[in-house]
Amino acid sequence: INHSLPEKALSKCRFADPAVYHQLGAHSLGQKLIAKLNTVQSRALVALHNMLSMLDGEALGQPEPLDKLWPILFDLAAGESEKGGPSRSDEEFLEAITSAMRSLAKRLRSTGHKCVQPEQIVRIASVYSTTTFPSVRANVVGLLGVFGTPLAQRSDTAELLTIIGSTLCIALTGDADLGVVVEALDAVFDVFGGDGEVCLVVAKNLQLLSHLEGIAPGFKKRIASKRKSLGARWPVAENARTNLLRFIRYLKKAIK
């Protein structure tokens, strides 16, 4: 971090001027160059994700430089297309950037920094219903878990918690990808597992307990049927199943 490695990685992620893409896209060789630029962009985002998720706090140094990365990443994911500039909607890019955003959000939460704006949380939640890529949906619900955990301890966040909780409930009950469901369960445990009064009210209003009880009976069988495709994530899914039963018992007592 002392060598500004995150910033250097981000410098490889920025889109060029729209005119450059227009000129390159008009020629076959230019189109190949765009493909190579896209590869560099995605790999730089993966490198940033790895730095943020694997380096310890001492290696990362002070949180302030990281604090400045969030708006850059968010604009890279959403802002360019809104301004009429270049954008990407392929799975490689969306998975890479949401992974980097998730790692950064975790790091910022651990340092107590609050650079994420409410409207950004709403925008990220909306991505869940618009993307067809399971890896991106998994990152989105993971991000919502990171955002929602501190919000659940406050008394003025009912609206945001409702948006987060609604998206998580949709993922729990309607997502065809088991990996996404497991991520959504972990996010639910993190957000609604505390004793904050507001989060319990939101959980009751969303009928969270009913949703969890609805998926619990067939969850063990579903995990068993997907064991091969889950691979290294199978123990994570098994742990989520065990925690699901415990969480249902907790929620029955917590919600009067």
C-alpha cells in the first residue's frame, strides 16, 4: 500500500476516452485491441480484489487511501454508462468489479469508515434483479450483508434495511443457483442476527422467519444434490444449513 499499489491497479481499470473506443471499434485490429484492454482491466480488478482480501491491516496501512477507492470503483461499475461513456456488461468484468467492491467494503467496515452512500446501496441492491450471472448475484448479496450489518445496529435505518432484506429474501426463495442462496443466508445471519430493535421489526415486516422456514425442509437434500458442483464450497453450504436451523430457533424467540 505504501507504493500505492491499489491506485496503480485502478489506473489499469479506467475506461479510455469514448472517442478512442469508437475509432478502435471501426476496425478489426482495433476490436482485438479493445478485447486486450478489457482483459487487462479485468485482471487489474482481480489483482485489487486479491490485495484487499489477502493483505493484513498492517500491510494495507492507513485506511484513508482505501476510503478514496470506493467512489472510483462505484463510478467504474455504474457511472460511466450513465454519462454516455464506455461500459461493460460481460460476466468477467462484472464479477471482477463486484468482487473488488466487496473486498473493499469489508476492509472499510473493519476500519470504521463510512464512505458508502445510501443511494449507492439502493443501486447495488437493484443489480441483483438485473444480472443473469450467478457470480455477480452472489457478490451483490455479499455486499448487502457487509452494508447491512452496521446498519442493523442503528435506529434510523429501517428503509435501507427493508431494501436490503427484501433483496435477500428474493435470493433465498427464488434464486436457482445454490451458491447464491448460501451467500444470501450468510448475509441474513449477519444483518438480522443482532439484537437491534429496528432490524427485528424489519425482519418481522418482511416475514423473514416464514421465508427461512420455507426453504429449510428441502435444503439438506438440495445441498446433497449439488455436492459435486459446489466443490470446495460444499462445507460452506453445510455450515449455512446448520446455521439456518439455529437461526430459525433464534428468530422465533426474538420476534414476538
